[in-house]
Amino acid sequence: MRRKLIAGNWKMNGLRAGGTALAGGLAEKANAETPICDFLVCPPAHLLIPVADAISGSPVALGGQDCHVNASGAHTGDLSAEMLADTGCSFVVLGHSERRADHGESNALVRTKSAAAERAGLTAIICVGETAEERKAGRALEVIEKQIRESLPESAEASLVVAYEPVWAIGTGLTATPGDVAEVHAQIRKLLIELFGNDTGNAIRILYGGSVKPANAAELMAVENVDGALVGGASLKLDDFWAIGRSCP
Ligand code: 13P
């Protein structure tokens, strides 16, 4: 059915020596032992090319952490989806809560970026998730539904990926309970089927993210409709990231 995807979001971490060693180590493990899941690494921009070289010929995929809506032009400091593809990326993370917070990215902008990703042949991983206040107020499902309806492309391909990342669980060591994750992922699945029909809605992978580590990965990856993980901190440690992949059922 849906093969699990274990994606590492390195965020703004890593210099050339450490980043290439980490990616090279992962590629070596994936070459030596056929993984039971798909592995993806999303390094910061300056590491895309050295990491692409380090994972070349291995089953590990490469992704960007954001892209601009345009293919090229006067946009200082930005990278386009086409540029990501040119480095060897096949994925791009869009609408991460850190970009929504740090750069004021709206649902509408994330949707436009998802069209840019499609134009460049990249698979978008679109992030959604509620804040602690929204969960406390009992609004988690409502907030996530709005993000899904407004951030996803109008017509999705089966390869699209959605990541549920409760903001309060990111980098905090707190994780959503398997029960909460099951509830949110079931709601997202229902929406995906409503928006894109049965076949596509059932094929889209839904990742969980937020303090995933080897100690909680097996429990989380066994939850219905959890099709993988978007991993921050633990993706910077080779053995932890590999262990998360191996914990997939
Ligand atoms: P942590 O795994 O560090 O909580 O980060 C999760 C995340 O934001 C991945 O995109």
C-alpha cells in the first residue's frame, strides 16, 4: 500500500564536513541493507550539492526546505523549485510552521509554492499543525482542516505528501499521543478523499512530525494513517535516524 517515508529536515544545521558525512553514512547503510521505508534528507541550501554527491547511487532521496513561487528572477536570497530540481532534489518541504512563523507564510502562499513544486517536477511535503493554544482551546482539528483546504494544491497528485506537525511538539521533546495522532491523521485522510477522490486521497502519504526519536518511533509509526515521519533533531544523528527508519512496521 503506502510505503513509509522517513524524512530528515535538517533545518539550519550543518556545515559541509558534518553534513556530507551524515548523508554519506546514511547512503552507506541504505546500500548495505535494503531499507523497509523510503529515506529522504532535506539539508540547508549550501549542502544540497555536496549531499547530492554523497547519496548518489543510493536509495536516499534529496529535498529542499522551501522554494520560491517563481522559476527565476529578482528575488535576492531565494531558491526556485527548478533550482532545487537542478541540484538533484525530488522533494521540497513547504509551509513548515517555522516558515509560517518566521516568514509570515500564509496558506495561500504555500498553495502557490506547491504549484511551483509541481511545475518543477518536485513532490511537495506540505506541513500543517496546530499551536498549543489552539489545541487547548479545542480547535486543533478545525485549524488543521483550514490549513489542508487552503494550502494544498487544487488538484493533487497521488505522490503529494502531507506532514502533520503539532507546533507544540516541534523541538520540545513533547509528542502527541498515539490517540491524538490517530484522530488527526484520520481527519486528514477523510479530507484528502473529499478533496481529491478515493484513489488519490488514499494514496497521499501523511507523515507525523514533532520530537520523533528512536524511543517513540515504533509506537507512532504503527498508528493507522501514519505513513512516515518528518524528523528534525533526531535526523542529525545517523544512528537515531536510521533506527527510526528501522522501527517502521
Ligand atoms: P523535531 O523532530 O526536532 O521536533 O522537529 C520536527 C520538525 O519540525 C520536522 O520538520
